Amino acid sequence: MCGGKGTRLESRHEKPLHPIEGTAMVDRVLAALRESEIEAIYAAVSPNAPDTRAHLESAEGIATIETAGDGYVADLMTLLERPDPSPPLLTVAADLPLLEAPVIDGILAAHGEGDASRTVCVPVALKRRLGVSIDSRLEADDHLAPTGVNVVGSTDESTTMTDVYYDPRLAVNVNRLEDAAIAADRLQRRSAEGR
């Protein structure tokens, strides 16, 4: 999902193309997806991010799907109205530069063969501890924040499971420049540790 405006980020780049340690966030997410057990990668693009669309259309193995860019739910509905891709469908926001293949594979393993949809969340306390912005919660006074990773099961099934992970790789959504600095710092530390 990479068609949002990204106005909170205040970057000179479109949000998905904002560099973290010299690499566009969307490219970091794509690297994690390519290394995971995902079978096909589709990028939901929109008129809000034309440079991102052009960037992704030139990337190997990525199919772009044009959406209106009216928000996550509206853009997801556009995807689900198409015959391909079909559920189950893993959706990933382009603003998760710390995401890694083992995390994606763990989410897929937790989903298994079920028809239910899954919302992947982290505790708000983890986001606070990391110092990153908290832009949404499951409910107004809830202690869980959605990560931007979801599994959409059968569209006929109305059950949605909530999976909670205490994992910084899912907790650092880059919505502001301060979030980008935190992500860069964590990547530098990971590199220094040789991971």
C-alpha cells in the first residue's frame, strides 16, 4: 500500500520514496517481501504519488494497481474488487522500513489456512518506548496500535482476528521526520551488530 499523500512526513520526497539510510522506504519493504514466502507482489499506487508509481513500474516482479488514493480502506476495496490478487492477501504499508522477511513469514504462519482476516498490532507502550508517533489505535482508548500489516481473508468471512506482536520492526511506522530518524538509528545499530 503506497498511494497515500504522506503530508505528516513533511519530506521533499513522496512518502514511499523517503530515504532511510539511503534507501527508499518502499524498497526496504519490497526487499523484505521478496525474501519472504510471498508468492506475488502488487503495489497499490495512486495519483497522490506519481514518482512512486514510476519507480515501482520500473521494478522487476512488481505489478502496480491504480487506486484513487482515498485512504487505506478505500484503496483496499479497489484491490479486492479485482480478480487478481485474490484472498488471502497480505497488505503491507510502505512506511515500515524495519520490516524483515522472518516477520512476514511469521505472520503468514500464524494465519495458516484460515479464512478469517487478521489485523497485526503492537502495544502502544512499545511505540512510546521507541519514541515513534502513535497515529491510530484500534479504538480511541485502546492500548493497541495497528502496524500497517494485515491479512485479508475470504471476503465472505466477517471474522477478524487481532494478532499482537511486541516487535520494533512492526512498531516503527514512518509518519514524521522524527520517526524516520528513529528508523535510521535502529538500522545503524542493526548494521553495527552485524545483522
